[in-house]
Amino acid sequence: MKRAIFMIMLVFAAAIISGCSKEPTPEERFSQYVKLWNEQKFEEMYEFLSEKAKDSITKEEFVNRYNKIYQDLEIDQLKVSYKQSEEEKEYEENAELPFSAKMASAAGPIEFDHTATLVKEEREDNTNWFIDWNTTYIFPELGDGDKISFKNVQAERGSILDRAGNGLAINGTAVQVGVVPGQMGDKKDETIAKLAELLDMTEEQINKAMNAGWVKPDLFVPLKKVSKTDKALHEKLFALDGVTNQMVGAREYPYGEALSHLLGYIGPVTADDLEKLEGKGYMSTDLIGRRGLEQVLEEQLKGENGVRISIAKEDGTVKTLAEKPVKNGEDVQLTIDVVAQQQLYDQLKGKAGMASAINPETGETLALVSAPGFDPNEMTLGISQNKRKMLEEDPLQPFLNRFKLTYAPGSVIKPITAAIGLENDKLKLDTAFDINEKQWQKDASWGNYKVTRYSDVKGSINLEKALVYSDNIYFARAALGMGTDTFTAGLKKFGFEDQPEYLYPIEPSQIGKIDNEIRLADSAYGQGQVEMNVLHLATAYSPLVNKGNMVKPILKQDEEKSQVWQEGLITPEHAAALNGMLTKVISDPNGTAHNGRIANYHLAGKTGTAEIKQKQGEKGRELGWFVAYNPNSSDMIVAMMIEDSGSKDVVTRVKQFYEMRLDSGL
């Protein structure tokens, strides 16, 4: 009996041992391999390869090849699937197991079905199944001598157009200046020295380019791109032996400095850009918006590069694995009138200043100017360090975009102050103050501080005279009569501290602190801490010619026009009265803008001179302002400011702008 029990236990143990030493099936082995593949553990995958496969590729080559292909093609969401058969199969030396693979790539999804071959091999006294790997496991079409091609198809950048369809930023051409070394003759060193001077490069930079490994005597060596319009430079360059050129594609800004701050420019993508924009389709060879609307509209203008992933086979045929079609950037049409833009910029040449022009009925921005500007073509083609330094050190600050900033408006705010008082019944059209002194203060509580008048007209000063003569004391007293709350609420209704959505980021006009009577008085005539941007200033005059409504400014042609930013800021009666008064600012011989009078043309406006100084009594910097419009026509309001200038100079320049428009029939 005991012997029988012993024999049974022996048989059972043998069965257990037999079960424990059972060989893995090819299905089990391949399932393990697929798991590692999905996890992209290529080093561990290599250990599953057959001896034959290992003879064809080293572990380092295997791992590097998978890593490089997956990284270069931006392989993601990898899913390799193998489903074991429910029926048990017996395999002798080979096993054929079907599988499928899906993955995302830079060119879109890639999917394939394939069959894995496993072979039985004995290693270190153990028999197991190994994958008889070859390059078709990466992609079935990939033969051993084939190459994977990754082609980036550059999207065409969208153009920026003005209201009439004129190209403001377009895809054009530039001149690629270079040399053919074998044609430079005996005076090679002299030519290089002259080239360095003309191209603002160093001789070392030129020699380095000419000594590159690929250079041959008869090959063109590119040095620098220059604008195709700089004919004087071309003449000097191409008179040199061996210096020649090729036309290359480039972003062009046909109107140069006049639109430089509005449009900005494009430049090469940097390593930092690529890191920040990872996953957004940028390549190291791309260009990207660097300033202005080129930067603001980058996503819309850029488009999407096309990508084609294919296999170039040894026999010359090509098999496409995945392809994402190129999507060119969109054109953007602005409301800008490029003629008005250029004319206003021309009026500001040699000065530091800014200007805006809007259609007060539709809200369309017709011009938005900052002066001086810079050459965006030069910036895009590659400005030299010397030229950049010169611009950065220029006292007129050509890189400073003034129209996006706010400044003390001076007396151009007075019609707004008047409108606030009139609409709150704190001021009447016939309200007058007896003013007989050049300086005034409310009482002794103001200490040494006094409000100073521009003119010295004595007697009863009403609203009309106050505007015509630009009387600071009148408006200071009017604001004190309104009180801080009424005046501040009125400014907010006129859009202060509430810049609406606008295509170009502009700082909103600010009220600042009005925490005492002096600041309230000063703010009423545009001093204190109140500041305005030049676009808002032009817009704030729109209720005078737009049925009392302040229009919302727009910059894109496809935006809804005639949107109301603020409704009913002034009654028709008050608007008509103010228009008459502001007409006299120009038509009256004593008006502060009389030098802006144009014969047989109805023009209204308001001057302003803001002083920027630390304390009263000091001589500070002056900002000269002028706003002008035709009260009988609601097609344009112009606002201009010039730094370090009185308003008389600004009035003259705005007058010349209107005369140019009239002479050309615009």
C-alpha cells in the first residue's frame, strides 16, 4: 500500500516538473515582443531576435535605427496588435504569426498588416522561439537597401493687404549676393575688402564662406541677401570682379518704413521658438513673425507645412507611407488706406511722433503711424550688428512703436471735457467765467500751485472762446464744477481704461489718479496723470460727427463695420455746437489752429500741447497734438502728435496732409 502511494506521488511530481519545464509557445514569445515594441523598449526587443537577424544588424544599429526613424518621423500613439489564436497549434521549427501596427506621424496616420516569422533555436541548453527580424518589420515596404524620405513642403505665407488690395507684406524676391571664386582675378583681397564694406560684413565672414569644404572655383558662394530695390548698392557690388547674384524668395515690404511698426517683419525660427512651439509644425528652417501684425497674425499667415513620408527603393521607385498636404497661409486684408498711411508718415519724417486716421462712421482704421520707422526688408534679410546698433542708439528711437503707447494729451482732451460737462448738465453752451489773470488757483489751499493759461484774453470767457483760445483756466474751473465722480465717469464712458478688442495690441487710455482738486483741474485740460493712445483720441471725436455715438475701431476688412463702442455720448444739438466752435479754432484769426486753415475747405479741430516735467516752473518736454476733421463729412478724423514740438508745427503738417488729399482728389 505504501509502495503504491509512493509511486503515485512520484508520477505526480514528474508531471509537475514536466509542466514547469514546458517550452514557451511562439504566440507567448511574440506577445512579449509586441509588448516591448509598444513600449518602445528597443534594447530589450533586440534580445528576441534570431541568430540570423543578429548577424544582419548589431544591437546598437538596431536601437539607433528605431530611435532615429521614430524621432525623425515624429511617431506617436504606437499600437502594435497581435491576437493569439483560440485554437492551439503545434509548430515544429517555424511559426508565421500575423500582426498589425498603427501609429501617428508628422505626415498623418500610418497603418500596416504584416506577418512575423519566428524560428526555434537552442541557446545555452534551452530551446526557445526568436523573431526572424528584417527591415520589413519597421515598414513592410522597407527593403534592406531602401531609404526613408521625409520631405517638408513649405507652406506659402499669407499676404497682408490694404483696403484696396495693395500688397503690404508679400512673398516676393530678394537679391542673393555672392561670389564665384575662380572669377575674382588677381585683386581678390581688394574685392573681399570692398565687399565687406558694402555688405557690412567682416572679411573673416567672407573668407569663411569661401573656404567651406564644398566650395569649388566655378561654384556660386552665397554671402548675403539684399533688397532688390537698392539699385545704388547693386551697381557698386556687381562692378567687382567675381561678384554676382541670384534671385531668391523673400518676404517683401513694398512700403518700407511707413508701415514698419504696424506690420513688423519675419525672422528665422530660433531654438527657443521650437521649444515653445513644439507640436505646432515648425521646422528649424521656418521663418516666424517677429513684430507687429506679422507676429500678431502668425498662426493665420503661416499656414501648415506639408509633409510626405516615403520609401525610396533601390530600383528607383518611391512608395508613399503617409502624406499631409500643404495648407498655405491665409491672406489678411486690412482697413488701412496705404496712400493715407504713406502721406501721414511723410509728414512726420525727421520727427519723433505718431498719427492715426479713422473713418468715424464705420470705425475703419485708415492709418496707424509711428515715426521714425525702420526698414523691415533689411530686418528680414538680416540686418548687420553695426546697423542695428546705430538704430538702437538713434535719439529718435526708430524701434519704438509710439502708436501703441499712451501719452499726456494736453488740450486735445478739452472737447471731451466739454461734452462730459454738457451731457451731465454741469456745463451749458453759454457758461462763462470771468478770467482776467494768466494764472489761477481755486484758493490758498493749493499752496504755490496755479493753472496757467495759453492766452491772456481778459474778461468773460465762454465755452466757444475757451476752445478757440484753448483756455486751461476755463476747463479747470469747469471740471471742479463737475466734481471728480462725474468727470471720471464721463471719461470712462468715452472709453478710458476700456480699450475694446482690437487686432493690434494697444495700451488703453488711462485716467490715472484724480485724488485731489489740483489733479482734477489738470486732468480737464489733458495734464495730471491722464494719458491717451492716438487711435483712441481720433475715435473719441467720432461722436461729434456720428450722431453722438462713439464708433468701435477696427483694423481688418472683414470685421463688422459701424459697431457702436459707446452710444449717445452727446446730443445732436451739443455736437453741432461743438463742431461750430472747433471750426472756429481754425477759421478764427485768434484760433490756436488758424495756421491750419484751408481755403474753400471746411475743417474743424483742436490743438494741444502737453508738457512733461517734474514740477511746476521747470521747462519740460513738449508734446504737440492736433486732431482735425471735416464736420460736414464723416469719412476721416486725423490725430497727430510730435515730440519736442509745439502744436503749431503739428497743425501745419496735418494741413499739408489734407491738402495733398484734396489735390489728388481723395
